[in-house]
Amino acid sequence: METRIYDFKAISNKGAEVDFGQYEGKVLLIVNTASKCGFTPQYDALEELWKKYADKGLQVIGFPCDQFGHQEPGSDEEISEFCRINHGVTFPLMKKIEVNGPDAHPIYKYLKSQKGFQGFGKGVKAKMMEVFLKKIDPDFKNNSEIKWNFTKFVISRDGSRIERFAPTIPMDKVEKTIEEML
């Protein structure tokens, strides 16, 4: 049987096991987050999407990660508190994980295997990310690794369609995909 997103489990930031089987039938928005990143204000947009579409079947899930520029140094409790106080986050946050490398969380191994890097789009931030990453990994465009904080995956209700968005892709494009899947 083919692996699906609903076959995975993760640990919440409060230490409870979360079975992703409970999300079958929902559109999922899974995002790796960081509290000290230039993209951190995206927490506000993620919370808005969560509030706007939760009743229609959207489930937003944040996975804090400290692999990019040491921009998520806090404990799970500190991260949760920061998100609640500064961005009003009410969507679920998982325990801090790795998204790349040998210790990458199985959910991220799966997501990356299903949808590779799609590019940074257009604009100044996109160009800056490309220039920056080219110095670190000249072949970054040709591998499926997560490139930075706030990479988003949107998964259809039945898990058959997965779309990937770099942190520089405008949130209205993410929202349009969510609307299509709802």
C-alpha cells in the first residue's frame, strides 16, 4: 500500500502524539516555522487562513525548525508562547524538528519526496534567496531539500495532490490553492 500523509504521527509542542489519520478529509497546510526569521510575520497570514477556512475543512500545522540560520533557538514552550503573544497563533504547533538531513522528520521526508522545490518566484526577496542559497549550495534548485523557514505544503482532502510554496511566494497564491482544494 502506498504511503499517504495520513499514515504519519508527530509529537505536539505539548508532548502528545498526533496521529495524522485524524486529518483525513481535510485540506492540510503544513509549514516549517521559526520565530526569529525575516519571514516570521507570515505567522499572521497563516493564522488568518486558519481562522478563515477552518470551518470549511482547512487544518494548519506548524513545525518549528532551527536548521536555517539558528532562527528557532527556543524551547517548545518558548516557541508556543512567542507565537501566541506576538501573532495570536491558535493553530497546532508540533515539537521542534529537523526538516532536512538524516534526522529529518518522516513527514518532511515524505513531503519532499512527493513535491520537489518549485522555485522562489519573482521579486526582490526571491532574488535575494537565490543569490544567498547559490553560495551555500550551487545545485540548490535541483534537490528537494527545504530551502528556508516558512516553506509551505498544501495537501488535498484525499492526500492525492500536494503543492509546495517557497517562503517568498505570495500568500494569496497559497490561499488560491487552498480554495481550489476546499
